[in-house]
Amino acid sequence: MNTVERHKQEKHPLDVVDDVYDYADEGLSFEEIEDRAGGGEWERLKWAGMYAQKQEGYFMIRTKVPGGKLTPEQAEVIGEVTDDLAVAPEEYGGEEQNELWGDAYLDITTRQDIQKHWIRVEDVPEMWDRYDEVGLTTVQGCGDSARNVLGCPAAGLDDHECFNAQPVIEAVSDFFTENREYANLPRKFKITITGCAHDCAQSQINDVGLVPAKKEIDGEHLYGFHARVGGGLSDGPRMGSELDVFIRPEDAVEFCRAVAQTFKELGDRNNRGVCRMRYLVEQLGAEKFEEAVRDRCTVDLPTGGQNLTVGYQGDHVGVHEQKQDGLNYVGFNVIAGRMGGDEFAAAARAAEKYGTEDASVRLATDQNFLITHIPDENVDDLLAEPFAQEYSPDPGPFSRGAVGCTGNEFCNYAIIETKKRTKRWARELDDRIDVPDDIEAIRMHMSGCSASCAQPQIADIGFRGETVKLEDENSTNAEGDDIVEGMDFGLGGSLGADNEFLDWIESAVPADSVIPALEQLFEAYSADRDEGEKFYEWCRGVDNGELRSIMQGADAPVARGVAHGD
């Protein structure tokens, strides 16, 4: 049993929620919390949605938003709580803590969560009280249990939807949240459920992915789900395996419970490095894993029917007509997912002002957000709001596709800074590079380490943080080299019918060399591409050695660095 498992044996991790009230009431410091509860408390606090920041005394707190769907009231509370409580102290810069965002900002994540920084333990009960009033929670936002359940952010709105799966998402989320029997799994457990034919919810890279299907049973044509299991990224990326099952919507909770039970019983609790469910599926094989799930499932699981997924979209930026006559949803572009709490609250108030009584704010897996149910006559007024100028629904292609993880500003694992760099690079690339007119988005994902929180493996362009030793005879360093931030550089990833993880083309590229290298690549792409060919498709058609040579043609030291420590 690994160390984390021992921590979970010492105290059930859900019990930490009650302890937080005590810590807050007594105003305990980090040192005092550890003295009272031991070092394992930092792991158990994840079940309350709390990660200790690298700046001692402060937490990052993650709010779960099943399917990414918020009422305007909920979104406004999130924004106001951020503005009131996610405040950096003067010793860390106060309102000037971050030169791009100041403080009191939030991050929209690739799992349709909201993350806030600079939260003190004594402020958590106030946050939870304000959340309780509008039906929000941070419980199990982190930890070895079912995480936020993903869905299509346009559920119930788009014509290409087979059926609206949002009620199923909410039912599955409700089942697992605060369920002590399934709150201690071998590792995090990620579920995605969609009725959308474009698989916006990324079923191929989740532990469980339910996608729309149709099957004739007893002469009746029924809509339901097919299942993919064992997908994931990080150091051992794997596309999910399809099971030969058809799941009725009313049976989805039981199916997901049976998968969790299988993982709970058979998953590895010894080696933390291979505890994810994808390793179990790989070890057993899809057929034996399916048998194990069927053995534990209390409902009938017919064999698979007709698959209704036709591709992958994952982008909802812009003004889109809803299937409801006269209504629209608007997707706003939030580069790297970060925006001010006051801006998010303003967006929520705008949803209420310009939308119908069904208006909502939806979080997307590309770190953007939607405002829904806007009548035709109100769209222009919504787009004239101040927040809409910064988070334009008509961005350049690099801004539109930019995703960034937390980075070393707050994360203990990240090697490089990501949020500011992603925003600056996206806008600079939109200014410097002419992308073909038929390409709306270039998916550029930046992770600060190998943990893949920004999902670089499925991007057109993926970055993975490195500390780079730049070997240069003109270096100012006495040893003839400089240590700089850099990254591994990958090309050609995507989800969908032609799903494929990118290839890591060049390692340890100094950060200052990346934009010149991209300029060389896009010059070659624009000259050589076939009509309609996307950037990731072109990259796959060019030999990796040739891609490397194109990059090295830049007037920058693309290939003169090595990962520091190698």
C-alpha cells in the first residue's frame, strides 16, 4: 500500500470537510494543521476541493460544475466570491500580484471546473455557506474519487445533438458526490457523458466516456449510450477502449457505479505511478474488463447498437443559433481560462439581463464559456458589454485554440510559467502569423510539466515544460551555458475519427525560440498544404525529421538546449 493509501486508511478523506470548519474557527496555520492531523491531511484536504498552494498559508479551491452548466445566479456567486476572497496579500504583491490579471481572478479548467487561488482556511466556511445557498459544492473537486462529470457545454441547444444528456450528468454526479462507499478509489476517476454527435466532452481521454447510440430492443428504437473506458493522458497516454454494451439513460448511474466498483476492487493501490484506471484496462484487456463490469452491474446491459458519434468539435466560440427558434448561444474566448471574478460576475448578470428565464452560463473543456438563450434582438447588446471586448467571441485562431495549465505560479509540480505566457504568445502569434482563412482555430496547449493538465497530447501544437540548459559559446554564465525556461515541442494531435496523440518533435526548446520556430512551420504549412488541410493533418503528413529541420531554420537556438539535469 502506497503512502497516499495509508493516509486514507488513517481517516476517511470525506471526514476532512468537517475538520476544515474547526481549522477555520481556530484560525490554524499550515504548521498547526499538520501538527494536529499529520502530513496526510494535505492529501485528504483534496476531498474538500482544496490544494495547498506553494505559497504557504493559502489554498487553491476547485468548484465542481457538472456538465459545465451554471445558472446566472450560481455564476454570479462564483464571481463575487472570487472578488471577495481570492485576494493576494500585500507580501505577495496584493492587487499587483499578477501583471496581467492583478488578483481576485478565477480559472476555467479543461474539466469544466472553476479554480480560485489565494483562499485562506478561515474564509472557506463563508465560501461554502454562499455556495450552499445556490447549490454549488467543492466536495470531491480533487482526490481519489469521481471528479467533475463532463458534458457538452451546448447540451440541449444544438441541432447535431442526438438527445440532451445533462440530466444524466447531474444524476451521475449526485450519486458519487459525498458517497463514502465510492470516495476512496485507487486514483482519480474521470467520467464524461454526452448526447452530442460531435463528442465535445472528450470521451476518448476519460476513464469512462458515454457517447450517444441507438438500438432496437423488442421492436422499439431506443436512444442510449455506448461506453469507452480507460482513456487518459499524462505520462502514459491512452485512447479509451470501446465496450460492447448499450446503456439506457436510466441505467447510466448503475453502469458508472459498476465501473467504479470494478476499479475499486481490482485497481492497483501499491504503485502510485500506475494506479489510474487506464492501466487496469490495458492489463485486463477490454473484453475481460467488460466481463468484470457486467459481473458487478445490477441492470441488463445489451450488446452495442448503432454508434451516433460523427466526429469531434470541442469548440463553441462565436455566435450560434440554438435549435429553439429565435434564440442563440454565444461562446466567449478566455485565453488560458483565466479572468477576473468581477468580469465573470458581469457575464452572469449579462446572461440574466439579455437572456430568457432559461439563460445559463456554460463552461467548456477548452477553458472558454458560453452564455445561452439570448434572443436575436439582444445579441448585439450582449456583445457590446465591456467584458465581451476582452473575451471576444471572434478571436484570432491562436487565441481561440489556446489552453494553459496553472503553471509554476502556484503549482508545486510545474516547471515553467504558463498562464501569462499562453496569453501573450497567443496574441503575438495572431499578429505575426497569417493562418489560412479557412482555419478558425489552432489548438496550442501548454502544460507546465508532464502531468498533462492542459492536454497537450491532443493539440495541434503541444508544449510540456522543461528547464533547459542552453549551450552557447557567447553565454554570460561562467560554465558556458545558461539555464532558461523551455519546453518539449509536439505536433499533430487530435481527437475524433482520426484521433491520434501528437509526436514530440523536439525536446528542450528554449522558450524564446518557440515563436520563431512556429513562424517557420506555418510558412511551410501555408505553402505546402492541400486545400482544406488542417494544421495537425499537415504535420502528420510530413516526416518528423523534416518538421524538425523546418523548425531549426528559425533565427533562434531551437535545438541548442538540453533538458537541465540530463
